[in-house]
Amino acid sequence: MKTTIKLAVASANVNAYYSYNKGESRTGTAAGAAGALTFEENGAGEDARTTITTGLLPSFLSVSGKTRQNDLDVGFTISIQPGIATKNSLSSAAQENRQSFLTFGDKSWGTIKAGRDLGIFGSTAILSDMTLLGVGGAGSNVSDSTTLGGIGFGYLYADWKAQISYASPNWNGFSFNVGVMQPWSVSNFPSANSSSTIANKSTSSPGFEGQATYEWAGDVAGKVWAGFITQKVEDLGLTDAGEFGDETARGFDIGATVNVAGFGLTGYYYDGKGIGTTGFLSEAFDAKGKRRDSDGGYVQATYTIPGAGTKLGVAYAISNLDDTSNDKATNVNLVDSNERWTVGAYHPLTKHLNLVAEYNRTSSDSHKAGVKDADNDNFSLGAILFF
């Protein structure tokens, strides 16, 4: 019997923004701290940069296929994400391939996914962030792919991970998702001020992530969720001293969003040991291989104007990274916190085309004595088309 796989564009968008980013005219700031998400000042003590770029979402083309075989729903998804910005002549914008996975299952017992897709931990935090349709934190604002949005400002990046995961059916609003993940190595370490080099020499143990969600509908609709992430980091220590040990990076998160009469309110919090900041295992350990604690979260309020459909929103977010006793003893220039205020307007010009205007104020602080905060102001205006 011949089986037909039905192909479809699962999701697609094209977006572009005029983005103007300006740093304050101060010297001796935290812009150079390890893990800081602001940019360095120039020799004149100030910096302003313009980019025409994609926002937090890249342009996205995702192709999927599905069929029913032997009482199983079988499918696949493959996607590409082209950037648009370039900084020099005779250069090309970046292109990513974030998704490549297969699925099989049945609505009676759930779905197995195998391949590369969005991670589980932190996924609902980024998908609930209003800057997903805009720019958010712009970082150095010279990106040839995407901006930061709220990544590193209130949540860790869920990222795109090789995984074998299971998604349960929906039982009257309750569902869960768990996965075995490709183990990752310690990244972005040590800081530029550290003379020691540290790395994990083996990754024989996989990572694990999971999330449980409950959703409800009605005049007051919403959802709550809670998740976890854990990975054993093996043979971690000072490579120059030949001393190695094992640590476990672990974290949890919790969030809720409620919508009523055009108003939306979202709150999110995460906490971890050895999970790092901005990205998983980024700046997660000190120069002696000891775990750094981190936490953070965001609150976001939105209102959709009746008739016009324009969504107005304001958000505050912060990510904290604690220093260890060794960090204190060596006075490492390590980020203490990355903070963000966002005010945005998102207007549906048509059913599929949205105009976006945002203002973002981001700040980075350092644990190093005598280092001042570094601040960026970002103004962005653009459009995103879904099809």
C-alpha cells in the first residue's frame, strides 16, 4: 500500500527592524565584565550604533510533513533561519538551521520527538515574552542574525538542542514534556580577567529537562507551568593544575500568565546552581570549578485596545549571577546582574502583518569593586509578517 506524506509550511515569518542603540558616556563601566550584555564604549567615551536587522525571532521557514501509518501519527520538521544584517562589503548574513526532527505517536498516549528542536527548560518563558515579536535587548546591536530580546534579561535561553523527548496528551488542560538532551560543555569561561583556564573533559552523561503545564479557558484564561533542568558536568577543574572533579548543574523555573478583558499579566522566576546566565553553562563555574548560583525573572503587563487590536506592553526583567568566594578573593570582573525595562506597541496592520515599536533600557552591573553600571538605550521600529 502506498503511503502519502502531506507536506505543509508549519510556520514562517519575515521581519526587519530599524534599531538604534546608544551607550552612556561613562568610563570604567561593567560593559567589559564577563557575562555582561551591554556593549563597550568607544575611545570618545560613548557609542551609538544603527542596524537594520531581524529581531529576537529570525526570519523563519519551517517545512513539515505528516502521515498515519500502523496506527501511529508520523511526521517531520526541517527549518531554515536566514539573517539580514551585514557589517562589511562583500559579506553575507548568517543562516541557521534550528530544527530537524521526526515525531511519532498517538493522541491516546502522546508523542515522541527525536532530533533538534527548541529546548524544554525556559521555552514557555521566551514564548510568553512580548519582545518575541520585536527587538528587546539588542546587545552590541551589530547582529547578523537575531537580537537578544529577553534572553539573559529574566530567563536563560531555551536554545535549540539535540534531544529525544516525550510530550504527553492533554488531560483536561494538564500536560507535561520531558526530554533526554545532548550534554553541553562549559562555555564562555573563564572571564577575561582570569589567568586560569577551566573546562570539562568528558560529557558521558546526558542532560535532562522537563516541564508540566496547566491551561484553562474562559473569561479569565491562562496557564501555569513549572520546569527543571539538570546535567552532570564531568571532569571539571583547573586544566593547568591537572585537578578534575564532577559537579551537577541544576535549576528550576515557574511561571504563570493570565488574560482577562484585553489585559494580560505574566510572571516568571528561575533559580539554579551551576546553570550560568544568559545561556546554559555560560559563566556557570569559577576558576576553581565551583558552581555559581543564579536566579532571575520577569513581570510583564499588556493591554490590547478593543477594535484596533493594538497591544501595548511594559516589562521589567533581571538576571542575577552570584560570585563565589574565589571570585571575591580574586576580584574578578564578573557580571552581577543584567536588567531590562521594555515599553512596546504591537499593531496588527493586517491579519498577518504586525508593526512594532519598542524602547528598551538595559543595564549591566559587575561584582568587581569600583566598576560602574553600563547602560544601553535601544529604539526600534519595524514589521513582522507571518504566513
